[in-house]
Amino acid sequence: MKTFSKILHEKYGLNASESEQLLAQMERLTYRKGEHIVREGERNSSLYLVAQGIWRGHYLRDGVDISLWFASEGDTLFSSWSYVADRPSLTSIEAMSDSTVFRISKQKMETFFASSIAFANIGRIIFERQFLDMENWMINGGAAQAKQRYLALLEQNPELLQHVPLKHIASYLMITPQSLSRIRAELSKKK
């Protein structure tokens, strides 16, 4: 099993010392499946790093639960509206499995990043990675066929199928659960 420091190195390029210094500023928390760090309409301006577990960002539109993204080991969790604009979150962030995260308040993080250029660069690297992940999601989400989007999701996050109900995966893929079942059946016939 990889250490969390190794995961931070692989995902963000942080060396062991940088990882230790960042984690020393953070609080380790555990969440049970189904718990939220923020619900739509609430405020939470903290930033979280996922050490273990699967998370989902989602919102309700006309009574329909829509999945926006999934996060796993090494990924960041935060409400953009709460973090950037100190406004209520437009999304809910929910644990899909029992999870361990590291949390830092926005104020403490800004103090940490302002304390040195090296620490400011850690912040820049984390947020740059977030932008890359978002662009990748937009590109894959725009794939012409739902089957291609499903295969891309499996390649990037195969562990999702173990922890996330298929209705949430279907919502993320912008298809119905029935369409996802057909895709899965078609792929299993090809094996």
C-alpha cells in the first residue's frame, strides 16, 4: 500500500518534506459512507485532501440528483463557491465509502502559503492539478458516445464500481441507469 506522502508526490510532485509540512498544517478526519463535508446551500471554505475513500460532488435540479464528479486518493475536495466567494455551496460533497481526509481551513492555508515561496508553490500546484482534472472531465464528458465516457471513467477510476451506486455513475455520464445497464451488458458479452 502506498503511503499518502507517495500519493502526494505522484499526483502533485511534492517531495516527502513538502508533503510532511503540508500535512502538519492539516487535521486528519474520518467520515462514514453517506456523510457530507458540505451540503448544497451550506458554507464550508476548508480544503480537504482525500487520503482514503471515494467522494462524490452532486446537486439537485428539479428534484433530480445529478453527479458532477468523483474524487479518490490524493484528490482535493472543496466547495468552489464557499472557498473562493464565501457563499453557500451550489453542490453537496458526500462520502461514497468510509473515508479518511486531511482538512485545512482557508485562513490557515493562506497563512501557510504566504509563509514562503515554496509553500505558495505547493498551493499553485494543487490548484493547477484541479484545473487539469476539470478540463479532462469536460473533454471526456463531451465524448460522443456514452460507452466511450463509461470506458474512460473505468480507466481513470476503476474503484468507483465498488463504492458508487450505478445510478450515480449513470448521472455522472449523463445517461439513464437503464442505458448504463445496456452498455455494461454489451461490454460483458465482448469479454
